[in-house]
Amino acid sequence: VRRGDVIQPGLTEAQLLADKRYTPLSWFVSAAKTIRREAGWRDLPIYVVSDGREHELAELLDIPNCRLMTVGTAIGDIILLARARLLFASPHSTFSMWGSYLGRIPALYYPGKMDQNVFPPGSGVFEGEWNLQQPLPQMETRSSSSNIGH
């Protein structure tokens, strides 16, 4: 959940939505709640790896079994993302892209924001936009005890 270099004082929600880097927190919240309705994802912890502060992420962190995580270094946090089973990614975030790439994990993006891919076509790793009114895309994930990352 990218915040530090995106949220700028004085910008309206419409101005922020026009910025490719910005994903509304409400999308992350809805995505987390939606995926929790899926049997295979219901009980997995959700780790939020973000430069946002707890009060900025409170609505997301209020979801049961969802918490802000960091290992204290940027590379450590990228490796933490890489261990997830699914990534709700911030577009234009090389941080998110590295996590997806290193872990070969599927990444879901807010509609209309994604304009570059990490993986070539045919790689077998799903990355794409997800409108929350649509079913969860079919994607393969690593079978492990990993978590969902943001």
C-alpha cells in the first residue's frame, strides 16, 4: 500500500485517481474482504507492507488477521513480499514489482492503473487488473504457508 510519495496534501480524490501511482485504500480494503470470502484464502494472514502510517492504514488494519509488517530494511520488506501467495500491488511501484518478480507470485492491480508487466506472456504468473465486482481471476499460486501481501 504505497503512500509516502503519492499522497500529497491538498489533492482531491479525483486528482489522486488521475495519478497512475495512486490506488485508493478502499480498493485494498475491499480486495482483502472479497478474497476472505474464498475458501482457500479465508484463514491466511494478510500482511501490509507499506510506507504508510498506521493511522493512514487503519481501515485496512481493522480487518481480522491483518497487520502492518516490516523487517526494518527495504530489501527485507521486498523479500517479505516475495514470500506471499498473492500480492495486491500498487502500480508503478518497483517495490511491488520486485516482490512479485522474486517470488514469482500473482499480482492484482486496481483497474486502469497497470501499464507494464513484470513477466512475459506465457510465464504462468498472473498479473492483471481486478475489478472487485468480477470473480477472482484464475491463477496458480505456490502452495506454501505464505500469506497475502499488500
